[in-house]
Amino acid sequence: MSILIKNGRIITATDDYVADIFTEGETVRAIGKNLKLEAGRVIDAAGKLVFPGGIDPHVHLEMPFMGTYSSDSYETGTRAALFGGTTMVIDFILQKQGSPLRSALEEWKKRSNNNCVGDYSFHMAVTDFNDITKKEIRDLVENEGITSFKTFMAYKGALMIDDRQMIGLMEEVKKCGGLINVHATNGDMIDYLIAKHRGEGKLSPLYHYLSQPEITEAEASERFTDMTFYTGCPGYIVHLTCEGALNAVRNATRRNQKVFVETCIQYLILDASLYEKDFEGAKWVMSPPLREKKDQATLWAGINQGLVQVVATDHCPFKWEQKLLGKNDFAKIPNGHPAIENRMELLYSEGVSKGRITLNKYVEVACTNPAKIFGMFPRKGTIAVGSDADIVIFDPDEQHTLSAKTHHMNVDYSGYEGWEVTGKVKTVLLRGQVAIDDNKCLLKKGYGQFIKRNKVDNKI
Ligand code: URP
Ligand code: ZN
Ligand code: ZN
């Protein structure tokens, strides 16, 4: 199979030029002006933008969580991602406390093997760090290509580890060439505030928000940053939402420390006023919660300052009937919202189209930095000779409206219902195959491959 993409405006994290791209098999073979090469298919991309396939490094597919499972399977989730221009995702394995990491890996492999449409990888969430777990880290890095280890400073009693475990894990991960990811909020403070609000009979979704004030995230982000400084372990803060937390990272840069920061599309464009909609606010119950307009401004600025390197989704969808588990108690609402399909278009529309970020920055935070930070560059995350032919052809002018009626995620509402978006994904290639064309998915489940990742380089 060979494809010639003609006359597209190719955007990478550093370049912006009009040229042709020739792909053969799974790979980009040539890039140049007026390429005279025979191809099985020719795609006219004149007037279109051509991006590398998006990489969403924070998704939860078919994940057991809060007494239920997130509603997108590996098939529906990776297919929806492709519709939205994301060709690869990184999902989270959750260790069961008291069990080895290997058992969790086998369980996650059973659900995902041969079921993905798009490419994928795993982070391993370590929820119980002990002498047995310690011995498993090197095996995962060297034999499984799983080089990032997630920790939770929150979800007390379920997923949270304490600082003693955190330090031990950091030392081991550093030795093995990996990276620590963290959900950085103060679990004890949040646990206290949840109990307080429940005790006072304050049970609506608004109290989910009020139980996780900005200070809980700022404090934990600073503590995590200090611990990575002390151990020298590369660190990555997932779903950072607010000014206080970003200031903790900013302070760390004063001692020449590098901590990677991910925010998510929802924190850039939605705010906490949505929790005032009574129980409908449950659609946006996620942790950390949505914040304030001033935090959105801080995050956009953080992207431009290079303090925020990645825009992900934390896609963790639950159908409305699942959200209703918390009808009478905010603490029982499954945490998470659907966005895997919407990230690339929303970030383009709200970011590039509205002049908040440049086209190069867009590709950097949505495609290139995730590939670099998580050990897949230059195979993934760019358009270059020798890279995987993961390519998005994008119409920058097409206007459309987001809706649950037309999305492909397995969830019966949209967190962005009625949003008017400028820019649309038209054609997507995944490893040289046309995945999305004319609003149809042409790939079957099983095409998506598990991508083994390399050890981590702390400098990107
Ligand atoms: O609300 C969220 N974020 N749900 C998924 C789990 C997590 O904390 O990332
Ligand atoms: Zn989290
Ligand atoms: Zn998450």
C-alpha cells in the first residue's frame, strides 16, 4: 500500500511548508515538492493542514473505577480517538493493592489485545509499592516497553500511596530509566473535606468541587516537585489545572529543575460554574475538578511559556446511568468525562483559531511532546522520512457543532454539547493505512498495535 498526499501545508513542532508526502507500507518514505512517484492512492490536500497523528497520553478505557467500568472499550475508545485525529493513546493499568504489577498487566492485556483500532500503550499505576513491586519495575521497562509509572497522591483508601512509598518508587524508577507520573492533589485534605461536606448533608456535585480546592493541588504539586528534585527521578504531573500548582512548577525551574506538566483540554476551556447546574454538573465531575477563568488564563500562558508541555484529555467516560450512582451523594459519582474524540479539534478551535497558540505549538503539545516525553520519538509525533505514517489532514475552516448525536464515543451525552468548532479532521492515516475518510472508519479492531516505548530522556 502506498499513498501520495499532494500539496498539503505540513505542520510539525518546528516547520510549516507546502509539500507532498509519500508513504509506503507503514512508513513515510519521501517528502518534497512535486514528488513524481507512483502511488496506490493520491490524496489532494491543497488548502488543508497536515499534522502528525495526535497522541493522547492520558486515557482510561474499560477501566474498573468507583464500582463500575469506564464506558469506552478499547475498540470504541481508540476508534473515537481516530475520528478526532488521535492515532495513539496511552492508557492506565491499575495495580490492585496486595497484588503484583504483573497480574494487573495480564488483566489489562486480556481486555486490550486484538481489540484496539488505533495504536496504544500503557502507563503502570503503582498503588502499593513494596519489596515485591520494587523487583518488577525493571522487567516492565526492559521487557514490556512500559516506561512510565503513575502514582496517586489522592483517592485515599483506594489508589493513594504515601510519601515513603513515593520516594522508594522514585529511586527505583530512576535506576531503571523510567518516569513517574503523578495525580498531584493532597488526598488527606480532600478526604477530610469530603467527609465534612457529607456530614453537613451537602451532597450535590458542587461539593465535589468544593472538596478539592486549589490549595490541595498546589500543595501536592510542590511536594511532588520536591521529591523528584531530591531523588533526581524524572517527573510528570498529569492533569494540572490551576495557577497554584503551576506556580509550584515555576518555582522549581528557579533551581533549574525540569518537571513535565500535562493539562487537559477541559481545564483550558471549561470552568467551575458548570457545577452550579444541580445534578447535571455530574457530567463534569472529575478529579481535579474544573477551576476558574483565571486558571484557564494561567494554563494558556503556561503552554506558551513552555511550562506546560502536553495537552491530553484524561478521557474517562461514564454513561448517564453510571453518573446516577451518585444522585444522592457527590462522592459516589464516577469521576471522569469524555473527550478523546474532541481534543484535537477543540484545541485547534479554541487555541489556534482564536490566536492563543501557534500552529507549531499546537503540534508540539498535542503530538510531538507526548512522543518525546514517553519514549516514542521520532517514530511517532512528527512527520519525517522514516517515521510511522500517522498523518491527519485537517480543514482549518470547516465549522461544525459537537454533539452526542454525532460523536463516536460510547457515552450518551457530550461535555461539549452544542459547541461551535472551527476546523475539522478530514482524513487520518495510521501506519500507512487510511483510518478515517469521509467521516467513516475504515480500520477494524485488531489493527491498533501495542507500541513498546523506550527509556525516558528528561530533556525534550
Ligand atoms: O476524574 C478523573 N480524573 N478520573 C480518572 C482517574 C484520574 O484521576 O485520572
Ligand atoms: Zn487523576
Ligand atoms: Zn486520569
